Amino acid sequence: EAGVVQSPRYKIIEKKQPVAFWCNPISGHNTLYWYRQNLGQGPELLIRYENEEAVDDSQLPKDRFSAERLKGVDSTLKIQPAELGDSAVYLCASSRRLMISGMGDTQYFGPGTRLTVL
Amino acid sequence: AQKVTQAQTEISVVEKEDVTLDCVYETRDTTYYLFWYKQPPSGELVFLIRRNSFDEQNEISGRYSWNFQKSTSSFNFTITASQVVDSAVYFCALSVGSSYNTDKLIFGTGTRLQVFP
């Protein structure tokens, strides 16, 4: 079974430029997550999708960050304009929804996109 | 509020030594899950184990073992006979609740394990 795919793996941009990250979840996983991991820290959730619907975006800085998951499969996370403080690793994860309990199953992560803002 | 504390920032051992990574969690929920993930230098988070709050049985998988103690809110991870390939950052994480809208993983700050030959 193929894992979570993310691209690009690395991105270097100058501040105020836009940037976008792409994620393809594991086939059959209807829940998709974007996390940000700052250097020396654990990942922190930015947004969670159930199919096409963003059900938790409380930690997403909406003034400059946006995300979409058209057709409930692939997802794109965008930053516009990027700031120096956005330098981090952006991780995508996916999981199944357990039909009986309604709880999420284990989250599986992609390799991440390492963003450097100069 | 929920919180995960990994007090050990970095641990260095020599190959074949046993090592224990500590994890202490805080939550008022009675239903929750605990996880361990491994992050090698390549950057990908690799799932190792998931335990629910109602199952306190310890688990062993090869050289890995986990000790879950609700009385001390701890979920410690032991690697027996460590190997150089075990070198990575290890994260403990918590997710709480039993409803549709509570799947956020709360991570600790990680413990960097270095195993020297």
C-alpha cells in the first residue's frame, strides 16, 4: 500500500512570496491533516478535513494560510505571503474513520515539505 | 487542557545498551489514545504503537516494549539492545475524546536518541 505522498520535499523562497504544498493521502483514507513542525518541536495541527469539509481549522492562520481538498482526495496548503517565521516542516497525514465508533484511526504521515523563507 | 511532556531532550547510548524514553501525559478525558512515533533523519514520522485508555497491558514488539501506567499518567518506551538504526527523534502523542470532532494529535517535544557503535 502506498503511503502519504507530499511534494515538493524542499522549498526555498524569499519572504512575501507565495508557496503551495501538495498532499496525496493513503487510498481510502477520508480524513486528512496538515501539521506544522517547527525546529526542535513536535508537530502542531493546522487543519483537519473529513472528505471535502474542513472540520477543524482553528489553528490555521487564516490571514495568510489557505487550504483546499477538492473531491475529498488530494489537498493543497498555501501560504501567501510567506513570512520568515513560516520556515518549518509541513507534514500531511491521513487516517480512516472508524465507522462503528466514529473515532479516527491511526494517523499516517508523509515525508513532509521543508520550507525555508529567506 | 491536554499536554504531553517528554522531559528527556537527548539521550546517547552505546550500541546494545537498553534505553527507556519517558512520556508523561495530562488529560481529564477518560477516553484517549496514546501513540509513539519515530522520526528518522529523513523526516517522515513513522507510527510505532497506539494504545487506548482502557487497555493498560504492556506490549512487546521485538526489541521494543511499552509500559502504560494510568496511575502515574505515563507511557514509557524501552528499546532493548539498541542499534545504530534506532537513532532518531521519538515523539509521544495523545488524542482525546470519543466524538467525531476530536482527532487532534497532541505531541510532546520529542526525545533525540543517538546510538553510537
